[in-house]
Amino acid sequence: MGVLRSEPSTPVRPEVERAAALLADARDVTLLAHVNPDADALGSAVALGIALRRRGAAVRVSFGHPAEVPESLRGLDPIGIVVPADEVPEVPPLLVALDAGSLGRLGRLADRVAATTAAGGEVIVLDHHVSNTRFGTHNVVDDRAEATAVIVLRVLDALGAEIDPLIARCLYAGLATDTRCFRIADAETYTVAARLVAAGVDPDATLRPLLDTHPFGWMGMLATVLSGARLEPDAAQGLGWVHAAVRTADAAGLRGEDVDSVIDILRSTREAEVSVVFKETGPRTWTLSLRAIGKLDVGAVAGALGGGGHRLASGATLHGELDEIVDQVRSALEAAPRL
């Protein structure tokens, strides 16, 4: 296995060609993932950044929060292309936002978008969220793509970039995690995955630190949180929902990715169409992770609550007492569109 020359797996659309043309001529590029980046956001940014650096551009990847790369994602950046938010230029000449459905998802770095456009620069948005607000000067948004990594691969194809094991690993990480290890995937997704494996990806070595590695304290947190989980079989339009809360004390000493994994366990509840985890992130502040099996649009639910995301996976941040917030979500689920 080794380096593969890019070959477009789907027809190159005009917006992809335009984005590639802007990137091909760029000498300085800043790539921003969304706050609390996941493997798709950071992997997509690093993969594109590596390809652009090889073309001779000055490249940096960053995100607004947290201050450091989450531990489970550090293996995606062996060349040190990720920099702290404080090192992002005040006015990047060319800015690329990846996997961010709205300006707010860039957190403290959102002001770079206005600064770049005010200076006559370009802002390229690469994303696959149906709720994307098209906040760039050039938007490449495909809500049918299973991951932003798929869109980045199309851009790399248009650039004629080589997909070597380093780039392939980043893209595979994003693709696999956003499709729940290919359980939500179409034929193109499997084709892309096969192409990345052929380029040199070791699937187990790539995914184990992302999905299957936790400290021992994680077990205790799970025991506490799941013991308080509640099933409401008649709620969510009679389809049922299950919910649990992770309080600050429950998560003490654990990584963000350890806490985020709770939703994947909760969603296995057979009697519930919808699963929700409420994570305490500050005084009277709760971040929600919502998941659906396939009958309700939780993206619309999150949108009604001020958040966003996909039809089957979304999130939001709410302020108030937990009981009040649970009531808000319960009511929103009764009004959720059916799929």
C-alpha cells in the first residue's frame, strides 16, 4: 500500500472546482474546525492542510475551544499543523471553515470571518450539515455527504492531490466516526472507505483511540450516569425517549470525549426512538446531545432550541435548571417532524 493519485469518485461540481481554484493559488491558508472538534472536523482540516502545505502554502489549523487538541484526536496531527487559537492571524487572507454549520460554531474565532471578508479575502465553507447557514463567500455544502471528509476528498481530487497514508488516515477517521462505523452509510461512502484503506489506512489502529479507549474512571462515571437514566416510552409522539444527565462532579478527571461517549450507550435503548444526554458545562448551563433512530428529526428539535445538526444527530446548549430543560426538550420532541 502507498500513495494513490487522486481520481474523482463523483462528478466535480462547479463549487468544488471553484474552491479548489482558490486553494490552488493560495500562499497562506487558515483552516478552522468547529469548537470541541470531533474526528470529522479536525481530520478534514488537517488532511486539507497537509495537502496545501505540500503545495508550498503557509498553513495552520485551529479551533476556538478547548485550548488543546482532545487527547483522542492527537494522533491525527503527527506533523504539528494544529496551532492554538491565539496564533490564528487577526485577518487571515484565506479562511476555510470545516464541518461548521454556522458562524457561532467557530466560537472565539468567528470574528476572523468578518475580518477576512472586510479585507477582500475569501472564506470557504466546507460542510455537510443540512442546517448550514452559508456564512462564507464561497460555500461547498452537501447535506447528502455522510461526512465533511467526503467533501474534502472531492476538493483534494480537484486539486490533483495525492492521498497518502497520512491524509487518508485523517479522512477515514472523520468518515468512520460520522457514520457510526459505517452503520449509516450509502454506497459512495463504502467506496470512499475502500479507497482510503487502499491508500494505507489501518482501520483498527485509526479508530481504537477514537472510540474504544477510555480511562478506568470512565466506568464509574457510566455507572453513576446510567443509574439515573430515565425512559419515557409514551413521549416523543409515542415513540419513546430516554435521557440521562452528566453533572460536573460525575465527569471530574475525565476527558470531553469520555463524556461524549455516553450518548452512544444510551442510544442502544430498544424502547426509545430518541436518546438525549444533558451535560452540565457551567452554572445552569447544559449542552445537549440528541440522537434518533430514524423516525424523528432531532435536527429540527435542536434548531428549535437554538442549536443544530443532522436529522438523526444534533446538539444544543440551554440555560436553566435541569428539570426545566428536560421539559423543554420533551415538548420540542412532540412537535418534531417525522421522517
